[in-house]
Amino acid sequence: MRSLFAVPLRLCCLLLGLLALPSSAADKPTVAVLYFGYSGENPEMKVLKKGLAQMLITDLAGFGTVKLVERDRLQELLDELQMGQSDKFDSATVAKIGKLAGAHYLVLGSYFDLMNTLVVDAKVVKVETGTILGSRRGTGTPEEFLAIEQKLAQDLNQVLAGIASPSPEKTQSPTPEPTGAPGSPSPSRKARKLPTKIALRYSRALDAKDRKDVETAKKELTEVLKEQPDFVLASMDLASLMK
């Protein structure tokens, strides 16, 4: 006769086997990238926060160190809080956004342009306590926007890697690049160069999308790709709007 305990025993063995498996992506901390505040004097630069956020999210996700909240989800939360166009948040609002997004940590900061120089400052904040765990800066000319953003993403990933894997054995290891080569772009967008003027147009496309102005978003993305055909992220965004 078949034992009545055979099936439960097999189930117990299966459960024990699953518990013994290595940590999965579910164990990685969740990070949300908030819109950076613009502190310069050119009002047209303010919209750059959207393209910058999208690109940082894409590159940080490419490292695989943490889980990232999608920019669309962040925009939904800001709209719900009636802060859709905001880029400056007090500590209470930052904590609220982080909790609503289900994030353990936030990346936020500011940027400005002065005398042909673009400066971007970023910091990693723990949602629960508001503690700043690390800060990084990227600088360059407006023509070097892509290099500034990618270097900033790499530096931020080093901070996040220390948070996600705090043991000495792991933190002493070099941080892997998204494609295995230092300074190389994320697999999701392989543009060799991206000046600020193109990043601004891409940001305007994202802003139009957020305002449900799909036709303007398509037009802006089409123009972006005419000038920057290797900007794969923009191509992916356009393809999603065409569905």
C-alpha cells in the first residue's frame, strides 16, 4: 500500500530544497530615482530631470545590483500627490514617496549649468531614516552629457553595491559594468555620444507622454532618432507608443 505520508514527505523535501537555493532578485533592495532639482538660470533645462531619471534608472538596472522603480510608476505617484511637475521635495515628502513606491532607498539630487559646464550632484538616502549613505558628482561640458550620466550611474552603483552586499568579501570586489567593460553604455541604449540638446528633446518627449500627449511624444522621439539613430532607449520608447 502506498504510504499516506509519501506525498507530504516529498513536499517537505521540495520546500527544504527551495530554502537552500541562493538569494534571488527578490532579496535585492528596491531603489527609486527621484527627479533631480534644477538650480540653474535656463528654464528650458528643467525638463532634463525626466531624461536624466530615465537614463539613470536604465543604467542602474543594467548593473543588476538592486531593483529599480520604473519612472512611469514614480510619475503616477507624483500625479497622485499633485506634484507631477515637482523636482524639489522636503524630507517628509521624500519619505512618503519612498514608502508609496515600496523603495528602501532613494537616489535624488540636483544639477545646474554654468559657463559651458554641466554639474550633476546625486545622493543615496535611506527611506526609513532619511540618512544620506553616499553622494557623488558628475561634471563635464554640455556635449558630454552621456559620459556624465554614465559615470554618475557607475559611482552610484558602487554606493548601492555596498548597501546591497555589506560583507567585506563582496564590497572589496570590483563593481561589474552592465556590459562587462568600464565606461560602456547600458545594453538597453548604446548611444556613443549624447549631447545635452538631444537629452533635452528626449526629456520633452517623456514629459509629453506623462501629459498623455502621445502625438507630441512620438514627434519628439522621431526627431531625437533622426539626430541620434543609435539612441536605443528612445527607439524603445517610440516603439511602445506605437503599439
